[in-house]
Amino acid sequence: MATVTPMVISAMVSAAATMKSAQDQKKAASIVNQQQNLKIQQQQVKDAAEERRRKELLKQQSATQRARFAGLGIGSGGGSSDAVLEGLRKRSEAVAQDRATLKGLAKAEQGLSNNANLLSQKNAAFKGNIDLLIGKK
């Protein structure tokens, strides 16, 4: 009958710990992924509500401006009134474009942050595996 050496036992323990660590990492990655998806969904809802408010404000400002023109006896079609209304629309679109740009930058920053977190997790897992192999834990 063959005897099990301490070296074989150490290897078996190390392999079991590595498998457990890998499972824990997968669970943690899944949870992080779910949290990120929820944050994305929340941001999409906020963005849609903000866009609706922006469009509603533009409609309201345009209607107010048309009423002012009518009160002054200026027709709401053509000439100066169209230029003023077009200016309102362009400012509103510029605000929307600025928000989209900021949102893109925030996504890029989040991506970099996520990459740094993943590298940190992998480094910690690697260090833990090395510690198991050399018998520190």
C-alpha cells in the first residue's frame, strides 16, 4: 500500500483551495456584473427622464416666446420669431449634446475603474494562491 507523503497532501490542499478561490471569484464577478447592470439601468432611466424634461422645457419656452410675439403683434411664422425659436432649439440641443459627451466620459472612466478593480482582485487571488503554495496560510 502506498503512503501519502506530506508533499502530496500539500498539493491536494492547494488544488482544493485554488478551486474554492476560483468559485468565489466567479461569484464575486457575477455580483459585480449584476450591480453594474443595475447602475446602468438606473442611469438610463435618469437620462430618459432628463431628456423628457429638456424637451418639455423647450416646448414650454417656445410656447411662451410665441405668446410674447403674439402680444407684440409679431407673427409666429417667419423672420425674427423663427430665428428666436431656432435659437432656443439649438441651445436645447447643445445641452443634450453636452450631457451625452459627459455621459461618454463617465462611461470611459467607469471602464478604467472596473479594469483597475479586476486587476486588483486578480492580484489578490494570485497572492493568495502563492501563499497557499508556499505554506503561509
